[in-house]
Amino acid sequence: MFRDPPTLDPHLTTDNISGALVNEVYSGLVNVDLDLNVVPDLAETIDVSDDGRTYTFHLRSNAKFHDGKTVTAPDVKWSLERVTNPETQAPVAAQYLSDIVGVTEKLNGSASSIEGVRVVDDRTIEITIDAPKSYFLAKLTYPTAFVLDRDNIEGKGNDWLRQPNGTGPFKLAQYDIGEILRLERNDNYYRKLAYLDEIDFILSGGTAMLMYENNEIHLTGVGIGDLDRVLDPSEPLNAQLQTAPSNFSVDYIGLNVEQPPLDDPKLRLALNLAFDREAIATQVLSNLRTPANGIIPMGFPSYNTNLSGYQYDPEMARQLLKESKYGNDLDNLPRITLNISGSFGANVPLDLEVILQAWEQELGIQVDIQQTEWATFLQDLHARRYQMFTIAWGADYPDPENFLDVLFYTGSDNNQTNYSNPEVDALLEQARVEGDQAKRFELYNRIEQMILDEAPWVPLWNSGESYLLLKPEVKGYYLTPMTIPKYRHVYIIN
């Protein structure tokens, strides 16, 4: 069971739903393998200059688009020029590509092409970045840097998305909004071909568990309502239960620090201290989530085991609220609206209901809820229209820069809280070019604590172990903590 992706254009992708599908239909110069290592993809080999600034990518001789046309270095350059064209309005192009010399100028309209991208010959492209950065290749694994076919796109508006000519292991065969999205194997794929002829992602309503039990689908996640049953060893489905590792993600409530009353750091800290994360994780979420101590998820590079996080302290929360600039007139506190994704009238997640009740009970702060369909929610989120919102951030690549820099650097595309601290910015800039990993991670630990002290987020949960049901005939389905291309490894035995 899936849901409709907000987009199937890699250059407009910002979410995990779109990303999971885009990763199967398209590809880039590099990608992330099953062990979460950055590896060549369309590129066969990569040379790096002695100063760490110039990357030379040598393309595979057999790299082809779905229609069999050879992928060339000019295709790579055109794709990078497209995603950085202001008219494309790629939401995160600056975030993932601005290390490349000339991308900032291209995005702001002061340059017509990217200075740091050069076609050497049909199979060789050279990319120059502004400073040596250990994470640069990892950023190229995000769909923003994927290669598209110019002939497939130009002059066709959005019609090309009905039959995109990608380079991935699968191609789009059918997409009926709200019903089904079907991928079929790309027989022109340049690496080992996928085993499966096709994959159906069911988008329509209905009960996933019932469909699974009726043998209509091969896999489904297990929700809280079904967990006790399938965990019972006497239950026939128990033998098909799979345990997935914790995702490198964090669920949080974002606070727009420019909108009253969330413009006061003491009020924001009060919100963080006024509810019991441990109790909610245990009693409401059945330990499927673990309380997030900070921004970096557990097990992720640079995760700080010494970080204590926000401990439940309602008395301190009330004191901080009194000390805030709104403390003398709480009866006239500006109203707060929490925006969440979901159709109008859909059930509000129970953990959020408990948190909002705690805020009202402990602080006297009432919060309204507004639900918005997922694609519109993302658009409004990137436009920074929300006063308060809840979402999860999952790692795009295994580097702390992907959390702390991407989400909190002043003006970053994904800084939806409008957080800004010149000292944090300076340390983030220092961490970008620090060559010693231990020193770099120390910088990120310091940065994370500084951000938490100002509380632009209410960190909620890291994913604990999650559960899914998988038919016994399905093999090669790898459970990974990040969104990566993986369906070409899946096969079914009779």
C-alpha cells in the first residue's frame, strides 16, 4: 500500500514518497548502495583533483535511457542546467547543488549557465565545487541531481511525466491517481536487470491488512491496531512478520520563529518541557517510536549519546512561559494553528492529541489543528506559510550536514522554521570544510546543542523497530534505514 506521490519529476522531489518511486525510474552519476555507501552509478569511475575541488566523472559506455538512447555528458550538463533554471522552480536545488561553482548565480538569474560544469567529451563531465567538501558526492545521490532526457521533456509541459524516459531499473507503465502506479522492468538498464517484470503500488483506499490476508498484495506495514495480533506466535501471520531497522529519521513539530507567539524562545522551550515523551512512546505508541533527544537520529553519523534532550518538567515549563514576553498577558496569547498533512476530517494522530492536551493542561495554551492534503501541505511548507507544523525528516545521505545544515542554516531551502543564528551559521560553514571527521563531528555536536537551546523544533520521535508483513515467496527485499533504490534486487520464488 502506498499513496500518491506529489511529483514524479526528480528535480521537484522533496519527500520520501516521491523519492522512493523516483529512485526506481531515474538515476544519477552516483547513488547509495544497500550498505549505505556512495557508489558510482551512471558514472563508471570518478577522479578527484588533489585540491579536492574538481570531480571528473567517466560515464559507463552502456548507460542508456529507457528507450535505448545512450546517456552522454551533455545529458548530464543539461539536467543540471534544467534543475538550476529559475523557471524550473526546483524547491531544493540550492540546498543540494550550490556547492558547485556557479549554481548560486544560475539560480538567482545572474548567469545563464553553470560555470563549474564542463563537458570534456561525450563520456566525460567535470564538476568543480567551491571548496573541498567530504559530503559532496553524497549530495549528488539525491534526485535533484538525477539525469533526464532533454528530448523527452522540452516543449511538452508536464505531459512528459506520463511516460518519462528515465535511466533507472524500472520504467513507469501506468499511473491512475488514487488507484495504482505500475512500474515495469527496464530491459535497457545498464547494470544487472531487475528480476521482477512489474511492480504494482496500490494507491486506493481499503484496508492493507485485509488485502494482505486475501493475497492481493505481497507486503504491507503493520499498524498499532494489528501489532499485538501478529506478534502472537500462535497467529499464522507471525511467521511472515519482518522487523525493519530504525529509520534515520526524526518526527518533529516545527515552530516558525518569526510568527507570534512562537517568536519567543522561552515559550518554545516551555512547549518542549510540558509533555512526557517517554510516557507517550510507551503508552500511546506501543514503543514503535523512541523519544528523540535532539535533531540527529539514533545511530546516525555524529549522533551525540551525551545529549539529554528535553526532559519532562511541567513546573519549569510554566516558569519559562511566565518569563516569556507573553507571560504577563497569557489570556491574550496569539492563537496557534498546527498544520498537519491529511484529508479534512481525518483522524489526528493520537500522540499529537496527547501533546496538545498537555500543552493546554500544563500551560493553558490551546492549539487549533488544520489538515491539508499531502502535496499541498508540502507546497505550503516550502513557502513557509505555516506557524506550526508537524512532519518527519529522513536522511537523504549519511552525513550530519543533511540535518543540521540543510534544516537550520539561514535561508536554507528546507529551513521552514525561519531559524537564524549567525554563530550557528559560522560553525556550519566551518564544518562544511573541516577535513578531520572527529573535529567535524564535534562541531556538529556543538551546533546541535546551540539549536536545541533556542528550540525552533519540538523533537518528537526517532523510529524504533518497525514491522511489516512479507509473503514467504518474496525474496531480496532489503530493509534499509534510508530511501534508496532497491526493488531491482527483489524476486519471487514459486
